[in-house]
Amino acid sequence: MTPKDTAPEPRVQVTDVRALRALAHPLRNRLLGLLRLHGPATASGLGRSVGESSGSTSYHLRQLAAYGFVEEVEGQGTTRERWWRARHRMTSWEAADVLAQEGGSELEDELRRQQLANHARVLGAWQAQEAELDPAWVAAASLGDYALRLRPDQARDLVGELNAVLLRWLEAHPAEQPAEGTELVGVLLDVVPLKEWPT
């Protein structure tokens, strides 16, 4: 049984490179993602999900907590079996702020690699599960790509508008609160500059 708690905040804007370094650890990133998807969980439950020991997941949860990404659920569990929850539904940062700090370039590269790998996992899971989905869900799915000519300020405006729409939907339909007739829906947003379109 999952404990009831207050909903996570919509998002956190991170400016501290040390916090982003903590998040850049692949296991921590996965643990945070699971807490955001499924709501509060214990270190042992998360360990089973990711194939790690509860000691390992507990350590990494404490590291995430040290930087404010997760927190213990008050009044739940025991000293041996603590419940953890995500504090925010999403994490964002300004690449320019990260790149301006020492080690920022390597950190931004690692975070980007993890995001791209996660996008590939989500799309791969959808492709593998598509045959099991109701035809209405198959018809509702969408893949698209668009080529635009924009200035950097216009690209930022576009991202801001798209994020505003997604945040509104995220607030109304959070992943950790299933409702009758709903399925988990992955929305991947990529806006990337290219010297030329790949052929």
C-alpha cells in the first residue's frame, strides 16, 4: 500500500552544479524518475525495480535528498523501512548557467546523454508494448518531426510555450495519480539546433 502525501511541486529550476552532478548519476536519475512516475516508495521496493540492493538505493536516495530532489514521507515507515517521495514533478536548468561553471560542459554532456537514452527507452517501450494496446490508444499516439528556421530567442520562446502547455497538462493529469480509463502517456519534447538535417 502506498502512503498518501501531498502532491509534488510542479518543477524545480536548479542552478547549483553540485546538485546537477548528484542528479547526473544514472541510478539516482532512475530512482527519481520512478518516484515521479509511481509516487512514494521504499528503498527496498525501488531496489527491486532497478535490480539493486536496498542499501545501494538507500544511499542514493539520501544523496538525492541532500540536494532537495526527494524527501522522506513524514509519518510513514520505520527507521528500517523509510518511504521516500519526489519533491518536484520535473527538474529544469539553464544550459548556459551550467556551461558557465567549472566542469559544466562535461556535466551538460552527461545530462544530455541520459536524457537521450531515456527518450530511446520510452520510445522502445512504446514500440514493444504497442501490440498490447487498445486500438484507440494506437490511434491516439503521435510521432512527428518539424523543421523550422529560428533565431535563438525564437527557439527559447517556442520551448517556453510548449513547456507551458505541458506543465498545464502535467498539473491536471500527473503520472503518479492513475484514474479510471487512463494509461501512462509519455511526452518527449526536443528542440535542437542543426547545421543541416540528417539524411
